[in-house]
Amino acid sequence: MRRFTEDNGAYERWLADNQDQYVVNAERSLNPNNLFLHRASCATINGTPSRGVRWIGSYVKFGGTRAELETEHPTARACGRCL
């Protein structure tokens, strides 16, 4: 599992190389009530950010297999668009 907290470029490179993986999108505070699980290919966490120029900032990302992420972040809710 990879954690992305600062380097937006590293996150974008990871996405490009891991489209078959998953991402948990989390507030920087890691509020367990606001964790979302996405496919790495989901447009809501991939491509051009809708709220600016960076994906990493007030939100952090965790990338890995679905099993890893669900084990580490059991309160993460599935994205309604991609899962």
C-alpha cells in the first residue's frame, strides 16, 4: 500500500502505472466517516482535478489492492460511480 500526502506527481505516476488497483481518498485528518474507496481509473480521483490543479492537498490518497485498503481502512465507503 502506498500513502500519498505531499507529492502530487508521485500520485499521478502511481495511477498511470496501476489502473487495475484501488485508491482510498481521505481528508488529511483521516476522519473515518469520510473515507471513500475508488478504482484507480475513477474520474473522481484521476485525470484533471475538478477543484484545482492538485489531487494531494486537503485530501490524501492511499493506493493498493482492494483487500489491502479495505483491511487498513474498514470504514471506507465504495464510490457510487466506479464500484
